[in-house]
Amino acid sequence: MAFTAADVKKLREMTNVGMMDCKKALTEADGDFDKAIELLREKGLAKAAKKADRIAAEGVVCATVCDDCGVGAIIEVNSETDFVAKNADFQQFVADLAGVVMKEAPADVEALKACKMGDLTVQEVLQEKVLTIGENIQIRRFDRFDESTVNVSYTHMGGVIGVLVGLSVSDNLKGNATVKELGKDIGMQAAAMNPSFMDKSQVDEATLAKEKEILLAQALEENKTAAKPKPEQIIHKMVEGRIGKYYEENCLLQQAFVKENKVSVEQHIAAVAKELGGEIKLTKCVRFEKGEGIEKKQDDFAAEVASMAK
């Protein structure tokens, strides 16, 4: 079956794949559009496999809440470059994935990939994105809050950091604008201060023991050079006092509230609840920062140029 330059252009517009690849696919498919698209997808899978070992440490974090049902989702999708992360098509793909998470409640990333996104699975759409964008793209992680809590999302710097906050509130405060503003403030706090724990009760014994060990060593060292060295039991009391400081620095609810640092976050929540005449409790908070913990490739530009010159 013959095909024309207009057919190649049409396939290019349909798939966003290069003109030469489209021409080759139509030639191989003998002008059959459906077969050509299938071949391009197959090539996309091959290209994706080659790209899978390339480091994807850029990308976008999307945190969002459904206006109708109140379910919240936060997801991180990684790309190789910041250029792709800023691409509108890539950002829309991430937002659509968050929508799938809200609707389907998948158990993990593999379950998410098996979910439907239109007529295709998420995995198939992901492979098409690799084909059209030309980079390794990875769905890294996500979380979902159901409608049992009042959920509020906060996104910082266009998707560099995302926070999802879940508040348990009394019935008379559901839908209250001040409660949602409180949730946004908590999200901003978590984004800015990056707490390790939501509450001091969540600090595990191993972490606490290690922190006490470090603080004790510091206190003993200070005591050696003190004008009036303190007894050992006083040193241990000092360490217990400094643990309180650790909580204030590392636990969200115990941190000083960024908008009014004379009170802690939990004190601010209590004050808002009292003012509104209801109950408010922070029960869930998830913070994702794009690329955190991923070791980025360090390019040696000079060495690369030198190797090309050989």
C-alpha cells in the first residue's frame, strides 16, 4: 500500500515521533497506519530498555486533592533532565497519573502501571512518553489520602517539593475555609523545614538512642573544659533537655510555627481549633522532594570533549 509525504506528516502529528522514524514505520507497515503506530510503540519499548539504566534524578512532584471527592494524591515522576521536567506534556502526564492514583487507589508502583489511562495501561503510556520525549522516565513513588481526612496539598517551586496534609476534624469544621488555610500553612512548614518526623512519638528508639549518645559525648567534652565541671548526673539531665531541642528541630508538630515562631505547630493547630469551636488533629503528612536520595551523574565535560577529539 503506497503512502505520501502527507501521510508521514499525519503520523508525525499523531505520535510526535521524528519524520524519518515515521517514514520507516509506514514503509515497514506497507502504509497501514495502525500497524505503523504499533511498530513505533515496539521500538519505543526497545528504546526504553536502553534508557532504563540512565539516571533519572530530575522530574516533578505533583500534590493534588480532588475538588469533588476530597481524596488527595502525591506522586513523584523522574526524568533525566530539568528541561523535560519543565515540558508541559510531561507535567500533564504527571498530573494525569495523580488522577489515576486518586481514582484507582493502587497498592504500589507496579499496580499503578497496570491501571488504565484511557484505552492504554499506565505502563503503555509511560513507554510512549519515553519514545516521544527520548529520556528515561520513572514513576518513583506516590501516596494517597482517602476522604476520611480533610486533605490539603501544597506544591513548592513548580513541583520541586510537594506536600500532602491530612487533618482529622470534627463534623462542624468540614468544608471550613480556615481549616484548609491551616492545612496549606502546615504544608508550607513541611516544605520549608523538612522535618524527619511528624510527631515526637514517631521517633524510633534506635534514632533516639543514637542522638542521646551524640549529645552525651558533646556534653562530656564541654564539661572537660568548663571552669566549673558539673557532676555526671547533671550532665545526663542536660542531655535530656537537649533531646527536647532535637524534637523541636526534627518533628513537625514540635517545630516553631514559621508564621508565628513563639508557638509550636501543634499549639497553633490547637489555637485554631479553639477559635473555630471544634476539633482539629494533624494525622498524616507526606513530603516528597524530587530526586532526593538519588545519586546524580557527575559529568566531566572536559573529558567528554577530549574523548570526542581522539
